[in-house]
Amino acid sequence: MKVHHFSVVPKVPEALSPLREIMFNLWWTWNPEAVDLFRRIDHDMWSKSSHNPILMLGKVSQQRLMELSEDLAFLAHMKRVHGALLEYLQNCPSQKGSECPLHGSCLAYFSMEYAIHECLPIYSGGLGALAGDHVKSASDLGLPLVAVGLLYRQGHYHQYLSYDGWQKEVYLENDFHNMAVTLVRGEDGSPVTVDVRIGDHLVKVRAWEAKVGRVPLYLLDVNFDDNPDEVREITSRLYAPGASIRLQQEIVLGVGGVRFLTKIGLGPCIFHMNEGHSAFLAIERASMAMRDYGLNFEEAIEVIRAGNIFTTHTPVQAGIDHFTPELLRSHLGRELSEMGIALEEVLRLGVGDSVADPKEIKDLSMAVLAIKTSIYRNGVSRLHGEVSRRMWADVWRGTPADEVPIGHVTNGIHVRTWLSDEMARLYYRYLGPQWMNETSSSKVWERIYDIPDNELWRAKERLKQRLIGFVRRTLPKQLARRGCSQSEILSGEQVLDPEALTIGFARRFATYKRATLIFRDIERLSRILNDKNRPVQIVFAGKAHPADDEGKKFIQQIIKFCRQKEFRDKVVFVEDYDINIARYLVQGVDVWLNNPRRPLEACGTSGMKVIPNGGLHLSVLDGWWDEAYTNEVGWAIGNGEDQHDYEAQDQLDSFDIYEVLEQDIVPLFYDRVEEEVPTRWVKKMKVAMSTLVPVFNTDRMVSQYVEQYYKPAIKFKGRISAENHRAATHLTKWKQKVRAAW
């Protein structure tokens, strides 16, 4: 029996037709008036649809759509939003010649995940959040960038907890036809596909386009009828378990991504690899150079290296993907043979210089492959740059660590994505409308001092009330699902105090992040939290990797603490951490807590997101905080020590947390004089906002990539490719001569 597939779409009245154009451009995700427009359609359905306007529109009654089509106030609102979108798309710096810093060029940004919004659930954590914010700032700045990733049928897992607090995972199916993506089709209307050979299978790869402002994001997909069932599983889950399927995903991303861009007529001259997952793009590009220019493999690598940039986010070897020669041969061997490339040549590119004999190669490191095929490489904070130079010194054996050619570009955040409506309105009123387009201007952010203390504080109080309201609505449902008693469920409706100092801790529950560190001295923590005159409370959220039992044990321990009498109503854990929960937390908490083992936090952008929302940061001097911290903008845990005795370090750091809370944070927060406003606390908020926001944002970050890497790479690529790649040929011969005589 033949099965037919149908996609049913709502009949939208003509008067509402601009809605679809707004919905299918994720520009709306960082524009509050657009979000308000969708919420206005059906407030309850907006929440139930995970803030997905396309899904919501399909569930709203036809009668409601007809009502909206005749609602003059709604139509005026829609017209304003649609006009703003059109103005944004048309007023692009790249259309103004010299005003675009890369006019006439094209950049391709590759990442395994993108956290654009919760309505596009193809992200896991910090890497995806950084990629999503990078793309948004590239759009705002008008860069000629295209982004490439994978579209996962199930995305990342959803988390729920058992009665005893043990994490369980469930995977939900993504319905691409109810997401802000459209299948890329050719002129004849048929889907554009490319072929990638993986083992014995010739895999068909298609792509869906998500519009992120001015940037097209192409998401590759193999889950369709042209492929056999075992192949269709490749794009089933983000970070699917097992080396075999992970390797297949990375072949599709790297090789398939380059082939797809070529097929649709995009010839990017610069490729930016966000982590090593996409490093096989270098092999595909080398194959193209061999075929098109008659170069050998070494010469081709010199040519494509000039146009590759690699950003590493990983400070430990355990976080890098490694693949054995046997697995590579079984999955990639036939493809390499058709390219005319020997597997041994690829293996040499994936190991350090200390391995001379290909027969001794035990596995290929995707990070080393990316490093050796890129002209520029960088860590994501100043400290991480230092860590990376030590970590990858073997790639340049014999080179002093401080001369290893790995730089750094400190990460940032897309401010408008993470900024609350309340703070945005204050910024418009006192900083002027230019703040939105001049996020990196210190002069603009100096005007933060023009905001009256009481107005800033009242806005912050409203954000905390909103966070607590969200927790009180969410927690009882989660407690009921765990099988808790009726009294526990009812108590969930009364947790937290809107007046109390609120600390937030939310991130991936990897053991090195030490989520339970603050519970090391239960009695002392209880005294801090239960002070009747100066109460403190903590909101936790986060997921452990499905295979990380130690991380799951941390969650279980926190759930046990939540149930203890002295912490009940004072400590809560919110399940299924995602972008939506992150927004409530970073906007609502007073203090963001971060206590990883230094130097294992490459950057840690979550703490940056609280600053423009009036929050303050308490952290180990690791990642971005190592270069951002002064005692005027927040608080430090420790003095930047790198201890090898973990027990001793945990003891010192936990003691420091209690000391800082008792001696500095709590007294400052509750020091109220006029109008119940903590004047000295608000002053610290303003110093943090004016000092940190213009530096730790993705507009600055992307602009730094442009000046430090993109522009020089374009220039060098032009030189290496001149005169039929004459320089590449000479450089290859010179390197061979030097190696032979070394």
C-alpha cells in the first residue's frame, strides 16, 4: 500500500497575510513588539505551542483568525511589525558597498547546533547559544554570512525527574512543517539534494532554510524517503550516542555542507568552523581544489587552509571527537578514494607532530584536523587562549607555548535576544534609540547613570516577580509528574519570596561545574538562607548528559536538599532547562553563581546575560570572568588558583562562597535607606552594565572576528591563489624541503 504525505496549513485571511512573512523570519525572536503580536493572537495557545507562531496559527480557530482580520488595532500592530521587518531587511549595510566590512566576499559559518529560539529545538547548550547569537549579530551588522548545520528529527532530549530526583530523558519528534524552516528547492520546484558516500551508502542530503534576519541558515537533513532507514537515522538526534553515528553526522555536516553551498551557487571564500565537528569540510574543499586546479593534496591543503578559521570551545581532550582509522576507513574510505585522497594523508592531519609514522596513529582528532587546515585558530576567552596554546602545543612540537599560533576572541551575547522588555524600555528612554544599533559603544552605555535608581530597581523587582510567578506555575506540574504528595505539590505554588535575594545557577550538569558546591556546609548555608531579616534563595536548572551518571547524581542531590525542611521553599530545581527558562532566570535573578574548576570553563556566556538585565555575577575567575572581573562589577570566588587537589580546592572555594555571601553580597543587598532602594547595590548594577555590556556582546565579538581573522584571511587567500596558485605550490615545496632537512 502506498502512503501519501499531506501537510495541512490554516486558511489565513488575506488581511493577515503579512503574518506568515514575519513568522518565517526568526528576526521576530529578538524583537519584543513582534513577540507581543503573536501573544496577542491567543495568549494561552502561545504558551502551549512553546512560543512557536507557526504551530500556534495551525491550532487557532478559523473564527479567531476572522476576528483578527477585522480587528483594526491588531492590524495596525501587525503593520508596524511587518514594516520594521521590511526596513531591517532592506536597510542592510552589505547593500551599501564600502560600508560593509566584507563587501564582495562571502562567509560560511558551520556549527553542529544553533540555539536561535525554543521554537527551533536543535540545540543543547552553550555552543549552540554562541552560534545562534553569532548569526544574529552577523545579521545585525550586515555581514555576507551563510550558516550551515543539521536539522534533527528529535533534536536534543527533554528532561524529567523521577520521584527520587533521577534524571530521565524523552525525545520528541520535530515537525519540520510546523517550524520556521522551508525546504530548499530548485527552479523546477524539486528539493535540492547532494550526494555523500558513507560506507556502502550513497546518502542523499537535502536542506531546509531558516531565515535569521538577513542570514540564511541551511540545516541539512537525510531523513526522507530517498534514503534507507539506517541512513535516515543520521540526523535523528543532536549528539547521538556512539562514534559511528557521530562520525556520519560530521561527514554530512562537513562534506555535505560544502557540496550543498556549491550546488546552490554560493562560493564562500572563508569558512568558519565553530568547533571541530565540521572539520571534514577541509577535505571536501581540498578535493575540489585538486579537481578544479590540478593540484596535489598537499598543495590543495595550502590553498584551502588560507580560507579556513577554527574556533575551539573545549579546554580538555575528553571533550574532543576522536575516530579510529578503522572507523574512518569503513565510513569515509570509499569517498576518499573517489576524491583521490589516501586515508593516511587525512590521518596525518588529525594528529600532533609527535606521531611520525601513520601506522602508529591510533585515532584522528577532529580538533587537530581543524587546527591543521586553518590559517587562524582561536579560543573563546583570554584564559582559554592560554589553555589552548598549552593543550595543542604538540601540533607545533618544539614551539614555546606562548608562541603557539592560537589566539583568542572572547565570546559575547546578542544583547537584544536576552534583554527583558522592562530593561529595553528603560534603555530607550534614557540611552536613546541608538543603543540598539550601538551595543558596543561605551559612550552609549555611560548614559546608564541617567536612569533614576528607583526606576531601575523597580524594573528589576518586576523581573524577579515574573521569575517567581513562572516557577510557581511550573513547579507544581513537575512535582505532580514525579509522583510527589499533594502537600508537596501545593507547596510548590508558594515557593520563593519576591523580596528575598535570589541566586541563579543554571547550566549543563557536568561534574567540573560543581553544581553542589554551595551545599558543602549545610549548617552554614541554612543560616544564610533562613535569616529572617535577610533571606536568601536559590533557583537551579540544568541537564546532565544522558550517559553522565555522575552529573545526574548532582541533580539528585539537589532534589534531596530541596525536600529538606531547612531548604524547602528556599531552594528549587526547575526541570527541562531551555532558552525559555534561561530567559526567566537571567532576567529575574539578583546574582548569577558560577563555580567551575578553573581553568575548565572555556568562556561561560550565561553570566554575561544577567548583566544587561540588572543582575550581578559571582564566579570563579575562569573563562570571561577572569578578564572582566573587578570588585566594582561583581564578586570573585578565590584568587585564580589552579589546584590539582580537588578536595582542597572544593573546600577553599565553598568557604569563599559563604564568606562573600555573608560579608559582601547579603549586607549590600539589604542596605536600604531611601524608598527601600538598595542604593549601593544599584550603583554596582550600573557600573557592571556600563562597563561590561559594551564589551561582552556578540556585536563586538563578530566585529573582532572581521578585523582579526576574516579580513586578513580574505587577503591571504587572494595572495596564495594568485597566478594559478603559484604561491601554494612554492610553499608546499619549501615545507617539504625544510621537513626533510630538519
